[in-house]
Amino acid sequence: MTEQEIIDGNILIAKYMDYLVGPLSGWISGRNEYAYIKKDDVITEAIPVGSLKYHKSWDALMPVLEKIAKHRHKTFPINVTISGDNGVSIYINPSNMSAESYEGDREIANTLNINYFALLEEEKYSHIMSVWIGVVKFIKWVNND
């Protein structure tokens, strides 16, 4: 995985976490892009996109996983399972907790089934990196849904 792919994935995650992303000319000199939070037209936090740590910090990635776990597709919850030391499963739980059966539940459940596990020798990523890859795949799915 290239450094640019990591930066692009981290930007995708930052946007999912409600950060705005872009240059902050006039506020911070230079042409670098920042992930920033703006409340009432005041920038309260700004992080250079190259310094985002979702791919290497559980402290940064766990709030993302918590947000994913609260996400719903129609009325169906999203399940997130971090597996052992090599990956993640993110999928739609076909039970909508109402104990009612709906036509098409199986089709809805099959619209999302991300299982990312670094099992191949040439894809030996760290555990957090494997989970990060699954998160990026989930956000791309959400953005295309």
C-alpha cells in the first residue's frame, strides 16, 4: 500500500467523521490540505492530512468503528467484528430488532458483507492496518449507496 493510498483512505475516514478537508490559506500558510472542524464559522481543530493517524492509532480508529456500529442501512444495524489479529468483518445484520420478517431481508443483508483479513503472505499488514482497510471499504460502500 502506497503512502498516497493511506492518505486518501485517511481523508475518506476524516470526511466520514464530519471533518471538512481542504486548504486553509490565510489561516495556515502553505498549500497543504487540512482536515478541520468548523463550528459557527470558527475552525476549532485542524490536522494536516498527512498527519491523520487512522491507519496506525487505535485511539483514532476506535471512534470510527463506534460510528460504523451505530450506522443503519434502512432499519438494519451494521455489525462490526474485529477478528483475532488479522482483520475485520463489517456486515448488515438482517434482524431489524422488531421480530418482523420483511420481504427482501436476505437481499438487503447481502448488499454489505465486507470481510477483510490479511491472510496472504504478501499482504501481511498490521492488525490495525487490516481493520483500517475494512473501514475504508465500508465508507466507500456507504458513499456509493
